Amino acid sequence: MAELNRQLQHDSALTLTEYRILVLLSEAPGVALRMSDLAAALVCSRSRLTHQIRRMEQSRLVRRTACEDDGRGVIAHLTQDGLRRLRAAAPGHVAAVRRTFLDLLSTGQLETVGTVFDRVSTELNRHSELETN
């Protein structure tokens, strides 16, 4: 992971965490997510995410607004600058992921990794749903 973080910082002045946030927002409907949902997807505390998003706002990568249906909620939005930075960073990052991980594994090993990550993801989502209910 340190190698991927170095590559992103060198090539696009983004951290791995910032890149992940930009990806999650870019894939969300309306390129926006509730902060609580974003924290759950990142498996991090809301407090830590708030500090991270504040720094990203200063760089104009994201912006925050109040949630219209819940006055306590906050929505993180991907900005045009954030989308541009993500698009510029993606090719180098994808190449680095391939070089650092994917190219090292056989097809069978990749299938096993996929199965393991599917299982872990299912459990994380199940625990997250239990916590919110």
C-alpha cells in the first residue's frame, strides 16, 4: 500500500485515501454520498473522515452540504476539480495496482483473492447494517 500511496502522491499529489474518496463519490448517484455512508464504505470513523474531507474541501476536490431530509446529516459532493484530478490520476494508479498486485498472481490466485474479498465485504456490510439498525 505504501508503494501505491507514493505513486499517487508523486504522480497526482493525491493520497491513497483521497483517491479512494474521489472514486467512491464518482461512483455514487449524483456524485455525492452522506458522510456516514462514506465513512462506512471507507471503514473509518466519522471524525477522521470529517478531518479528511475538510482538507479535501480546501483543495476544492469536494464540497459539503447539509442533507435536505435530515438536518443532522451532511453530504459530500465530488467537484469538477475533484473529478478532473481523479481522471488524471486513474491511469497511473491502475498501472501501479496492476504492477504491484495483479501481475504477481496467477489466474487461480486472482480467483481465490476475489472469493476472499467477496466474503470479507459481505461480512463488513452485514456488520455495518447491524450497527445502523
